[in-house]
Amino acid sequence: MTGQCLHQIFAERARAAPGRIAVSAPAEDVSYGELDDRANRLALRLRAMGVGPDVLVGLCADRGVEMIVGLLGILKAGGAYVPIDPAYPAKRIDHLLKDSGVTTVVAVSRVSEALDGRPAGILWIDRDDPAPGEEVASPPEQATDRDLAYVIYTSGSTGSPKGVLVEHRNAVRLFTRTRPWFRFDEDDVVTLFHSVSFDFSVWEIWSALLHGGRLVVVPAPVARSPEEFRELLLAEGVTVLSQTPSAFRHLVAADARRPGPSPFRLRRVVFGGERLDVETLRPWIARYGDEKPELVNMYGITETTVHVTYRRILQDDLGRPERSPIGVPIPDLGLHLLDAEGRPVPGGVAAELYVSGAGLARGYLGRPRLTAERFAVRGDGTRLYRTGDLAVRLPGGEYAYIGRADDQIKVRGFRVEPREIEMCLLGDPAVGDAVVAPRDYGEGDVRLLAFVVPAGDAGPEADLIPRLAARAAGELPAHARPSTYHIVPEIPMTPQGKADRGALVDQAKRPATDSDNGVPPLRVVQAIAADVLERDVVPPKADLFDLGATSLALTRIIAQVNQYYGLALTGRELEEEASVECLASCVGRGLNA
């Protein structure tokens, strides 16, 4: 890789092998040469609209070839892309547009409703009709490796998301410095499993496109169905798979239902986005071993450009299930374990992890004070990013992950700040106080629980919960919405004067009854089904399988219902009608038995 910027290196690959397939999506394959031409045409249109170095451009597209065309076109114009997930609620999209200040959004017409009435100018990717035989030269190069490549928003402790400014050099060196470990090449087939709004997608996209490989775009419904995703891995001959540990557990379960090992072509599975508990890999290793594919755990953060560390996971690690090994830093990064006074701690002592080196982002968009706080400069001039994570240095120099030093948590691989959700709920005048806490249901199934103290004039509690659920659905992405709501008379406090989230979660673990919170079973079951299926509304009489449920999804719904009500439903009760209404009736009979 001799180019300075991501799109420059891609263009080199396109010139070297224009006929090689670059991206595969349902019913469409596009070659490197065609993808380069389409991105060049878009870049020229963006240049005419004033896009250049460090100009932010929104990218609003569903998963497909056009999304990659849009991303590349923005970079080739010299700009930086700001992902705007069309599935986000309107208020979230409004915030991203306003906070980023983008004046242009590159989009596909299929998601036009998500941008209706927005002030930004829209450039439609799928309405570009080139003349027959038209040849398009690359636009004159303007960007340098110190210009921005993308701005991805993460959850914010102040109650609103914050944009992380990542430069081309941050991303390019991620691949050059990890090349001895991964050896990506033109024979690799890489999945784009994650949303472009999640920085794991940066690793997926460029693992393929910087090395002449093929990127397979995983449709959203397939990403939510472990059985269908397994079939895609086989059909496409995928060689490199990136997964959060939670998502991989579902794939392992789907594969385990087959009579024997599957003929995967996988050579590497890369974990990231959340803590890896090695014990959950035992069924996979028993079936496939630890050599083919290699299993790699990579700790990382958006502010440090996706990945920070590397660690091969081996069968021997199963003997230490209490440890979450993250290994050693990428060669151009440094790890620093510092106490509350900023002093290094000795090996074996858990402390907050700071990261230094070439992966550190420029900072936060429009937040100089927060940038100065999180990206501190030491007396010797070293710039450190304060992760908020606790880690420990093990004998031999490797590191293990402990957990968060603050309240920030990870749900489905996304970083979530409870305060952001709490402020959303507090926006309802009927809420006097609100606390959001995570509950781990086992095997990485982490869900958000909301505890709400009504205001004096809140009215009927039974009306408050569905109203808050609707409010969250209108303002927060699916991964940041509480799974359940609990009305409480007050928020318990720790001796240090902080909200006692542990006490609230323990209180929520008790078996519920039909009269709890005055909420009928139909509403509870509806909320659980909506969360599992990632839908805003689940009609009571609708067949859950018609709404996209898989057998695994239905199992998760029933398990959550059983957990909530202290029942032991098996699912056989739904053989004739797999609907929310039928399941709620089963709950009612179980409670009254």
C-alpha cells in the first residue's frame, strides 16, 4: 500500500485489477473498475457542490453497493463521511445533521422518507445515469493523510452523542501495522456485517478494499438470522469474519444444530466491540479447533480507530474462563495503566487504561473542552486517550480486560451511555427521576432496564410506561432503548451518594405478577417482542415469523417472558398461533394457575 489515503489505495487496486469483483450484495456484483468509476462520478458532483478536505458529508443509505459507492465518492471528493442510519428515529437523525453541520447528504432514494423535510441538500446515488460508454477520470486529488476520513458518533455522557474525528492516516496505519498478523490479500472474502454507523465496519470494508479482496454486504434481515447468516458464509466462501462476541454466540448455536461441522472457508474470525468471555467459545473450539479458523480478540474504541490490541485465542485459554485476554498493543500504539493520580501501576494491578500512539483520533467534533479532557497531553508531550476501561497487565506483558471504570456499557457491540437514555426519559414531564441500568441475562445477553420515579402529577402508571417506550423509540436507536420499564417510588443511593443501580437490578429480578406496575401481559410481551425483533411496533395478532422472527428469536422472546414473569413456558404453547396475543394469553393462564 503506497497511497496516503484510503480511497487512493483503493484506486491503486482498481487500476491493477479492474475486472475483479469488489463488492457483492443481493442480486448485484460490482467490479473494482466499475466501483471506481461510479465513485469518481459521484465525487465530481460533490466537488461541484463545494466538497473538499475536511468537509463533512452525510451518508444515508441502506446496506448495498450504493452505500459503498457513496462512501468512496465522498472520500474521493476530499470530504469525510458522517454515517446517518436511515433506521434511526427522526429526532436522532435531526441531531446528527444539526450537530455535524453537514450541508450535503449522499443518499439512496429507497430511504428518502428518513430525510423528508431535512434542510441539507441531498445527492441521490441511485439517480446517477451515466452516458453509454462514458469514461470518468478521477477528480484532481486534494486530500492528504491528515484530512478527515469519517466522523462516527458515539454515545455521550452529557446526554447527547458526540462525533469522533478520524483522519485517513489513523485508518491506513491500522492495516499496515497489523499486516504481519492478518495478511489480507485478493483471495479474501470479507463480510460487511455491521452498520456503517458502527466503527467495526471500517475494519470490515477496508480489510477487503485495500487489499483487492471481495466485500460481501450482509443484508440486515440476514444479519439478524443466525441460520441465514450461516448459509451466506457457506455460499459466499467467506474467509474473514468480524463479529461481536454476542453475535458470534448466536452463529455458534445455529451451527451446533447441524449434525456435523460445516465446510466453512473461514481462515480468521475477529472479535471486537465488547468483552469476550472465552468460555463461550468452547462449543466452537470443540467442533473446529483453534487453527482453522484462527480466533482473534481485538480490544478497541472509536477514538483509537477501531482496534488497539491483538490476541490469538487458543484452546488453552478455556482453562482460564475468568480472564478476558486482549493481548498486546498494535505496534504503533502504547498502553498505559494509571491510577487516579495518573501514576503507573505495577503489573497485576487493575487500573484505568490509557492509549497513546498513531491511532488516536483528532478529537470530538465541536467539543474542545471534552477533547482536552479525554485526549490529555502528558508533561513529556505524549498524547493519551482515556478509555474509561479497567485492565490489568499479566505476567509476560499481555493485558486482560476487566470492565468499565464508569457507567458506560456495551449493548450488541454498541457503546451506550445510560445518561443519554435517562435524559430522553426525563424529557417527559410526568417523570420525576429516571435511572437506566444494564442487566446481564447470561451468554452476553445484556439488556437495558429503565427505572422511573413518576412526578407528582404523572397520572396512571399504566399509561406512563407505553408512553415512555414510544418516546424512546422516537429518539433513540434500537440498541439504546430499554427492554423493560419499572415504576419505583424512589431511586436507592449508595453510601457515596450515587444511584444504586445494582439494588435496582436486584429488585427487578424478583418474579413479576399480573398486577406489577399495572401493566397487562399483552403490553409487556409486545415490548419484549419489539425489542428482540428490533421493530417499533409488533401488532398483537400478527404472526411473529411473518415479522421476521426466527426460531432462535422466538426462543429469546419466550426466555425473556419467562424471566420477567417467573414462568416456564416452552414455546409448544404457540404451535397453532405464534403471536404476541397468544403468548400473552399463555402468560395470563400461567399467572393464574
